Amino acid sequence: MIVVADAGPLLHLFWIGASEWALPPQDIHIVQEVWDEVYRHAPEALQDARLWRVSAATTMSPTVVAQNLDLGEAVTLSYALERRQQEPVLVLCDETAARQACRVLSLPVTGSVGLIAEACRAGRVDRQTATGALRDLPGRGRLHVRVELIEAVIAAL
């Protein structure tokens, strides 16, 4: 499976100190436009050896363009669609509009909350650490997320 990341999860997880255990334990593809965005906000977040800067899709998908996303998200989803032709793809994204576009495009997607929950389920982190990280996302992590969602995910851990 190819994992393709937008800026959101890379930044939010980095800001709460959870990147090491919350990001999937495999290579993560990042298009240049997203790489540049992450670099502007937190260049240290790109020092993870799993992160691979990749060339963008050869063509921008018209279906993606119709979603009115920002450039990084549009290029990421176009890249994911192109790569999906070779093997399954998972998109890491927190933005509501881009997640909706993933649903329209039938691209599997998860965000920072789901990555933390999965890391706990997979045993990469204990429940207490995962709970603390989830509660840090809206503040230190700068993620716009409903507190009710955070609490529901914590209850499900």
C-alpha cells in the first residue's frame, strides 16, 4: 500500500510530539507542494526518514480540480489517483473538503485522530499516551476538531 500525505497530519502530529508513533510505519509519499507547505510551518517535521518527496502526478485530475481544493491537496489527490493504478493507496488528510473529495474519488482517507487511534490499536503506543495526544490536537496540535469527536474516540480506545 502507498501512503500519501497532505500537510495537516504531518504538522498536527509533529506539533504534539506524536509523529514518531502515530504516522504509519512505512514510507509516506509527499508531493513537492505539500513538502513546501510543511517546510514553511515546521521544517523539522520533514526530518522523519519515512517521508519521501515525490514528483507530482503527470496530469491534474479534472474530478479533483472540480473539488476546489488548495493546490497541495489537489496535487496530493491527483498523485494518489495516479498511483492507485499500481497498488492500493491511503491518503492522510485532516481538511474537511479534501476528505470529502477523497470520498467522491473513492480514495481511502484517515487523519490525525484516526492515526492516533490506529497507533493505539496496533500497540505502537499505550492508551494513556494516545489519550493525551488526542486531547492535545485542538490546542498544541492546532487541529480544528470537535471535542465531542475526540472524547468519542478516547472512549472507543
